[in-house]
Amino acid sequence: MVLRLSLFVVLAALAGAASASSPDAWSAFRAEVRSACLAAARAQGMTNPEVVTHPFGSQSYGIAVLREGDDKRICVFNKATKAVELT
């Protein structure tokens, strides 16, 4: 009985992780990070920066690099609060 319960818990966790990391979910995540980082960069005076978004970010943050000419900035997107900070 304990073995079956343990197996169920492990399989349920794996199923949840797999659905959370579907290609469509990651694509939507990158689009959200890109949009939020672009808005923050434009608010700080960048007009049309190139944006390179990390495909997955870290466990807690989405990360992007913004570049416009010699101006380069790192954007950190908090996955929980949706807050954005630029360096």
C-alpha cells in the first residue's frame, strides 16, 4: 500500500512538471518576459532594443539581455510577482 501511494505521488509530480513545461507554456513565458522587459527598457529611454530572452530563466526569475547600440542592460523578471528590474 505504501509503495502504491509513493508511486502515485511521484507520477503525479512528474505529470505536473511535464505539463508546466510544455513548449507552448515556455513560449508564452518568454513572450511575457520580453514584453515586460521591453516596457521597462523603454521607460528608461531605450527606443528599440534587441532583446535576447533566456529560454527558461531560473527557478524564480526570467532573464533577458537588452542591447541598443552601446547600451546594454540585463532584465530580471520575477516569476511570482511579475516585477521587472534592469541593471
